[in-house]
Amino acid sequence: MIFSHGEDWRTVRKNVQQKMLKPKAVAAYLPEHSIVADELWNHVMSLRNQEKEVDDLRPILDKYATECNYFYLLG
């Protein structure tokens, strides 16, 4: 799907999306995502400055999104 374009991409995306939006399919990934989300939260809390702010959250969220995608792709 990553390297598909146009109608090929649309067909694959439609099939994957229909399966992934079913509650049972989503529920299968929740335990792993919960672990990753807890790790994200703890990491963000450790990076806060004295004003309880994080300077640049984007790279952290990019890593979180990547790790979540690995669970979908690699199981």
C-alpha cells in the first residue's frame, strides 16, 4: 500500500480501512497501544521544564506514531 498510487492505492486503502474500523479489529491492538501510550506519557512528563512545558513535542509524537504503526505492520 505504501508504494501504490491512484486507483491501486484507493482499492487497497478501502479494503484495509473496512477491516481496521471494526471494533474487534481495533480491540486486538489496544493492549499494545496502551503500553506505548503510557510510555509516551511518562516520556513527555520527564521532558517538561520548570513551567511544565515541553519545547518541541512534534518529534516525540512522530516517534509515537511510528511505533504504533509498527504494531499494525509487524504485529
